[in-house]
Amino acid sequence: MPIDTQDELRHYLLQLWSSQLERPQLGERDDFFDAGGSSMQVIEMLTTVSEELGREIDYAEFFKNPCVDNLSQLLGA
């Protein structure tokens, strides 16, 4: 899945989070864990990102940066 811009990457991550958490009204600065996410869901999401985008996010980095805005910067576009 080609993602060329930060906006596309943020949109992708928001869709993934919304689907995973079953919450359609998430924003780029919402904390994954405050929105109801669990560590098991983090593993599932990191696996999906790796498989679909071919990009890796370190598990520990996710916990340090649990919002779409920060993670999209870590992943780059």
C-alpha cells in the first residue's frame, strides 16, 4: 500500500485505530490508551502496519508516542 505524504499516513493510522478501537471519532492527538486501547491491540496494529506498509514501529516507541500525530512522524512518509 503506497503512502506518499504525512497526511495520507495520518489518515491511514486514524482509520486503523478507529477500526481497532471501534471508535469512529478519534483525532490525531488522541491517546491510544486513553481511547480504550490495550497492549494486545498495539501488537495487532504494529503487525498490520508492518505487513501493509512495510514500515516498523518499535513497541516501546509506541508507548512513548501513543497518538497518530507522533507516530506518523516516527514512520515518516
